[in-house]
Amino acid sequence: MKTAKTIDSYISGYPAEVQTLLQQMRATIHKAAPKAEEAMKYGIPTFVLNGNLVHFGAFNRHIGFYPASSGKSTFRKEFSVYKGAKGSVQFPFGMPLPLALITKVVKFRAQENLSKRGGGKKGFVHYHKDGSIWAKGKVANGVMEGYWEWFRKDGVRMRSGSFKKGKQVGEWTTYDKTGKVHKVTNMKK
């Protein structure tokens, strides 16, 4: 098969029964990480969210799934029934794809990727159950540090302020439901 430039063209190059499995994999990843973008890397479909999230592809006898070594090791017990290597899993043809497991792994990888920001101070992101961002800021030595923001499920900011060694400092702002400043509180140093 020629090297495909899009996931659609990659999938269309396989027999119908394999296409069905690839489309199931693609839809499951989209649902688990709706903000991830599609790409083709290493000649196979890839989802990207603050770096490579997961890869997948079709082979002679299986669908390959590549959740990175951290995704594989975190779910090693669940993956133990499948063949694979350090960062890969093989889902054999003739068996249904474990879509619930794939969903859990993709959500884990999304959280992991979005938590990796900044040099010595890691960015950290928490999510609402619907996948929207709930809070984001930096963590240094295991404590909140620097500027943080919290958001409602609709994406409107509800609070912001700064931390120094895990303690609130400076001005903290509370916002109304429309995102306008409601109250500003000055924290003691």
C-alpha cells in the first residue's frame, strides 16, 4: 500500500471488514479525546494532543494500537490477554475491539500529555467529566505554583489567582457566569 497522506485514504486502502475496525478505533479515540487532532505519522493514523497521543494501524492479522509505553504499562493487566511490545498492543482480527479499554487508555494518555508543559515547572490540567478543562496551572515540587485558572463546563473562567509554594498570594479574581469580574480578593503574603 502507498503511504497515505490522510487517515481517510489510509482506511480506504483496506478491505471492508478491516475498514470497519479502523473506523471503530478512530471514532472511539475521537470520542475519548475530542480536542485531539488527526495526523499521519510513521505511515499510520495518529492522534495528537500536546504531542503524540496514540497511533493505530492495520496489519496482516491484527489492528495495532500504540498508546506509548506509559499507556501500555498503566493498563498492563487489561492488555495481558493480547500480544504486543513495550508501547504496542495487537488486537487480532476475528475478535471485537476492546472499545471501553481503548477509551480509558486514550483518556489517560490525554491527561498525561496535557500535564506535560513548561520546563522545570510542569503545567497541570484537570478536566470536567465531559472533557472540558476545569483547572489549569503549574506545579513545582508537587505543589501549586504561579498562575492558575478554573473554568465552568461551558468554558467560561470562574476564578483565577496565583500560588507561591502552594499558598494563595496576590489578587484572586472571581468571575460571574458571563466571565465578567465579580470580586477581587487580595490574599495575604
